[in-house]
Amino acid sequence: MWRSRILLLLLLGSLSASGELQQETEPRRLPPPGKLDFGYVPAGVYETLAHYEPGPIGILFHMLHTFLYVVQPNAFPQDLIVKLAKDKFGPIQTEYQKAIYYEIGFLVCAAVGLLFAVLMPIVGLFLCMCRCCDNCGGEMHQRQRKNADCQRGLLGTLLFSTSLVITIGVLCAYAANQNLSSQVKNIRRLVNSNMRDLHTFVNDTPVQIDYLISQYATAKKKVNYDLNNIGPLLGGRIHDQLDKDVHPALDRVLSMAGAMRETKEALENVSVSLEVLQEATGKLNFNLSLVRTSINRTLNDPGCHDEESDATTAQLCQNIRQSLSQLQISANFTRLPSVTPQLEKMTDVLKTDLTAIVQRGYSSLNNTPNMVTDQTRSVVESVQYMVDGIGNNITSFSKRFPVQSCLSNFTIFINHAHAKIEDYYPEIDKMDFYRWIGCIALCCMVVLVLAFNYLGLLCGTLGYDKHASPTTRGCISNTGGTMLMAGVGFSFIFSWVLMGVVTIIFLIGGNMEKLLCEPYQTKELFKANTPYLVNEDWKNFIPGYMYNDSDLELTAESFANSQQRTCKENKGIYTAMRLDKVFNISSYLNTTGFTKDVEGQLNSVKIDLRAIILLEAEGKQNLLDFSEAGLSEINYADYLEEVNKRVTAVDLLSFARELEAQTDLMPRSPLQTSLKGHIGTLRQIHAQQIVPMEKSMSALNQSMRFLERTGSILPNKVLAVLDATDAAQYLISHNATDIINQETGKYTATIVGYFRQYIEWVKTSLAMEVAPCKPFSNMMDTAEIITCSFLVDSMNTFWMGLGCSTLFLLPSIILAVKLAKYYRRMDTEDVYDDIDTIPMKTMEIGNNGYHSEHSQGIPNPMMTSALNNWN
């Protein structure tokens, strides 16, 4: 049987070829690879429910276990068992004290039982002989006492109570007997269920193995996907790392291109504004001269200086004439130099499209993934070839291992074992039938005694007449007493047989419970497996027998614990049987070597990014030309001085309002009308010339200030931009190796991580899901249920009930013998206890039910003698 199981275990060993099950010693690189989904391992459903609920009879089982604990409270004698096993169960003179100490409770109970079985027939024989001599209650004469009725009632009650206890005991024995017979019928169901589970186990295991092997395709698919996309993945990571330093440099160059356009626009605005202001200044100066001339001409009107004119008007004219000197321009833009040379230089600078040059730099940097793809094509092909090779090794290994032959052998073993067990069922049924008959016969012995006791009590109670004398009791009452004595007789006949059987079953069943069932449940039984116990050459028997490696730490205790933890939870048998210490997977799949090869191939990648040009020479020259555009040569002070002045010496609107106010003080006259016309002209000049010139001056001011700021920082800023660009270019061309190596390591860890995920998944699946050993745990539990719950508990409950009934036969005998004298018809009787009561007794003669010569017509020698003596 064990040899056949080894074939099964070898079958399970093939599963480990689908992954490296030994602990990886290599450090895992970060970041961890993406999670792969390998799905769920197909699993069969086991139908065996190895759990037993005894039902109501469980109360009796609990009482039995409590009684056995009282009889034997000592712990499991592990040391004693080990010594006996090492001595091959030879002479135990040196250990007899320990054995007696452990068995003292059983020995005392057995001694009591044997003493009972020996003494009961002897006592019965002596009692029979004693009664034949009219002693020991055999004399058919009853002495009458005042408390006779009380004694009879007490004895009847005690006998009935004793019979009830005996009845309960025999019912417990009968229930245990019936329970065992009914549970024997469940043995076939449990065994067949276990066998079907074994077939399920055998049929599902290769499917699970194939599934594990097939899931290598999931890891392979992911690896190939990442290899085929090495550009976006590895190149993208390299690009992201470089972009942190390169992108800001290019952004600064791009901002310089915008600054060039803004500078040219500012120069254009200055040139246009200056030209407009110069032209407008001439026109404004001419128009202001015309207005002054016209107003002076108007003030020459006779109304301003004739003797007949109003003094106020003359004064007003005088004031107006004096204020006309304010009507002249303030800002003189004609003296400002032109910015045409700077504008021409900027025009030449902008002929070079710096934005396009920067965009080419961006494109060159963004082309990193394509460059990586092109430069790693040969390495990718090599790694893919290696991935295909390891997949072929896994598939070919599963074909080389004789899975089907092992499964066939184990299936044949299961079928053969099942057939053998089926052949034993008729014998088991026949033996159980004989056992049942024997137990029923033992119960019937007690039932026969109970029948006489109950019938005796019934007949004696119903047939008893308190008015009848002991010598005149009725037939029914006499029959009750006779039945009680018959019960006593059968008690003596059967009690020793019953006690002998109870003692034998007690010794066997009690010790099986304490030495087998109880330590099995507490796992103390498995702790007795010490090194070199079964075989002197083997340290541990189980691995020595199964694997030829007795040094393997697979003891009965560890095996039982693994069964408890692993198999009961329906986990894989690989962990339970410690197959990881037996099968060397490295010889079939050297994952460590494979991962080193993959890492070596990927780490050998040489990525050259020197083809990335961030800023072409033309762009650099364009920046230098921009810095030399002559912005610093512009006389910003003169420009700002002029633009900060007013267009005219006086605000024309204010001048016009003041002039209007003075004109309104004049009387209505042609003079007033002419002055109001000049006021309108001033306002028109302000609206049409001053306002546009102010706007142009504002634009000129803004442009000049922008050019001043730009010109002051431009050389240094251009140099800083060029330095940043050169540094970024140097990083790409010379110092990118560290970034490339770092990102290549992460990419390699990701690729290798997929294989490790597959291996870890195989390990976990092997330990938790593949070839779940629930059937073997069920087999052990089934054996424990059949042996302990079905057989031992029922057998022990049987002797407990039968033994209780047998023990109570002793008080039943005593009570029945005493009670029978109150029911049986006596040959003689006493009428009174002493002579002093004769007168009273005499008065009662004839109506008290006592025997008398007058009432019966038969002379009573006792009474006659008493009367004669009394007379």
C-alpha cells in the first residue's frame, strides 16, 4: 500500500518541474513587476464528509468518557510506549511499576469484576443450600410485626427503583448494540465515498498539472509583449528621466525665440511710433502757431483796446494775450535717434526659425524610444529565443515524466483495494450479526431477571390482601413472591457470565479508548515516534520507508500536524508530505541560471543617444546674434525723457475751458463769437492730434521700457540658455549611461519578475490548490470514526450499561429475597409478639384475619399452647 502511494507522490513531484520551488537567494529588484493573472486552478469536488455526530447517544458517550477519565486520569504513557516499542515488546520487568501505575484504575475495576464473577455463583450455591435447610429465609414461617406494612412498602419501592436502574442500564446497552449495527451499515458508504474521492484526486491531478504548465504561456505572452515594446517601455523611461533636465533647457531656448519676436515687435513699435510722433509734432506745432496767430488777430479787435470798450473786456483780452505763449509743443521727438539699425539686425536674426530648430530638438529627444528599439533589436530576439527555449523545456519535461503510468498504477491499486474491501463486507455483516445476537442474548439475560422482578412486584402488589394471614395469602400474591425468587435464581445463574463478559470488554475497549482513540484526537499518540524507534538504521521511519531518506524531518507528529493544518483545509499534498525536500527541481528547471542569462542579455544592451541633438549650431548662432542686436546702444534715457513730457506746454482742454470762462465774461459781441470759434479749434486739435499722440507716446514708452529690460539682461540670459543647453546635451552624450543602466536594470527586473511571479504562483498553487490531500485526511478521519466512534464508543457504552445492570443485580437479589416473604404463602405464622397482648388478641380473633382454630376449623398448636399456658 505504501509503495503504491509513493508512486502517487512521485507523480506530484512532477508538478514542481513547472517552477523553481526553492527559496530564491537573489535580491528582488524594485519596482515590482505588474501583476499577472494566472486564473484559478481547476479543482474537483470531494464528497466525503468525515464528520460524525452521534446524536442522542452522544450523551452516553460523554458519560462513558467521564467515567474512563475517573478510572484512568493519567496522561498518555509516551515514554513507556517508546521503551516497549524499542524492546520489541519483550520483557518489561523494569517497567512493570509504570505499567501498573498507569493501569491501576483498570486493574482495580477488573479485580472487582472478577471477584464479582467468582463469588456470585459460589454465594448463590451456598444460599441455595442454606435455604434448602430452612435457613437464610428458606423457612416458610413469617414473624409478624407492627411495621410489617412499612417494611413491605419500603422493600417494594427499593426493588422497583433498583429494577428501573437495571432497566436503564440494559436499555443503554441495547442502544449501544443497535447503534453499532446501524453504523456498520454506514461503513460501506464511507469507504465508497473515500474511494470515489481518490478517483477524483487521481483524475484531477494531471489536469491541474497541465493547467500549471499551460499558464507559462501567460508569463511568456507578457514577456514577449514587453520585449516587443521595449522602445515605449525602456526608451520611454529613459526619455522621462532625461526629459527632467533636457526639457527645461529647450523650454528656455523656446522662450528666447518668443523673446526675439517680442523684441522685433517692440522695435517696430518704436520705429513706427517715433515716425508718427515726429510727423504729428510738426503738424501740431504748425496748427498751434495758426491758432496763436488767429487769436492775436482776434484780440486786435477794437473792442479790446478802444476807449469806448469795457474795462473788463480789455483786461480779459490782455490776460488772453499773455496766456497765448503756452500754446506750443513740449515734447520734441525730432531729436530722438532712429532704431532702424537694431530693427534691421533683429530682422536678420528672425530670418533663422529658432522655434523650428527647438522643435527638432524636441523631436530628437522624443525619438529616444525608436532609437532604443533599433539598438536593442538583436538583444530582444535573443531573449525571446531563450523564453521559447524554457517553455519548450517545461513542456518536454511534463512529457518525459511518466504521469500516465503512475496514475494508472495508482488507479489499479485503488480498484484492487476497493475490490478487496468489498469482498470483506459479507464477512463483516455476518460477524456483526453474530455479535448482535450475542449482545442481545446478554441483554435478554438481564431482561429475564427484570421480567421476573416486575411481574413479581405486579402480582405481589395486586394480589396482596392485608386481611389475609401469611398462611392464607392468595395465589396471585404467592405467584409474585415465587417470581421474585425465580428472578433471584436467574440473577445468580447469569450475573457471573455477564460480569465476566463486561470485564473482558471493559479491559479491551477501555484501553483502546485511552491508548488509541483519546491520544489520537489529542495528537499525543504521534509524539511517541522517536528516532530509531521502528528501525534501528532509520532515524525517521516514514521518510526512510517512503523516500529512503530517514534523516528527513518528517515524523509522525509533523505528518499528523500537517494533516491537521493542510489536508483538513484541502491544501496540496506537496506541503503535507514535504516533497519539497525530496525532489530537486533545479535539475529540470534552473531558474536562477535562466534569469541570470536574461539579465546578462538585457544588461548587455548598449544604447547610444549621441544622435540626439538638442540645439543645432545655427540655433546657437542665432541666439548669439540676438544678444548682439545692439539693444544696449539705444539711448533709452532720451526716449523716456521725451515720452514722459506732455505733448504741449499746457493742457489744451484746460486752456480751452479757461479761455471759454474768460470769454463768457465778455459782452455779446463779434469778439466773443470769434474767441468761441478759436476755443472749438483748440478742442478739435486736442481730439484729433493730442489724443493720438498721447497713445503713440504710451506705446513708445512701453516698448522702450521692454527693450530696456531686455537689453540689460539679454547677454547674460543668452549665455545662461546656451550653458543649460550645452549641459543637457552633455548629459545626453556623455552622462546618460547611468540613467540608461538604471532604467535597463528596472526593465530587466520587470522581465525577470514575470518569471518569478509564475514560479511563486506555481509554488503557492502547489501548496494550496494542486492535488489537495483532503481525501487522505478523510481516510484517516474515516478510520478514526469507524474504529473509535463506531466500534470503541459503542462497545464501551455497551459494557457500561450492561455492567451497571449487572452490579445492581446484587441489591436486586437481596431486596427480592426479603420482599418475596411478604408475598409468598407461609406454612406457619406468629400471631403476637409477647404474652401481655393476649387479651387484646383474643378479642380480635375471628375478625383480624389471623389464623385460628375456630375460624378455620384447624387446631393451631401455637395458639392452643399459648392459651393453655395463659390459663
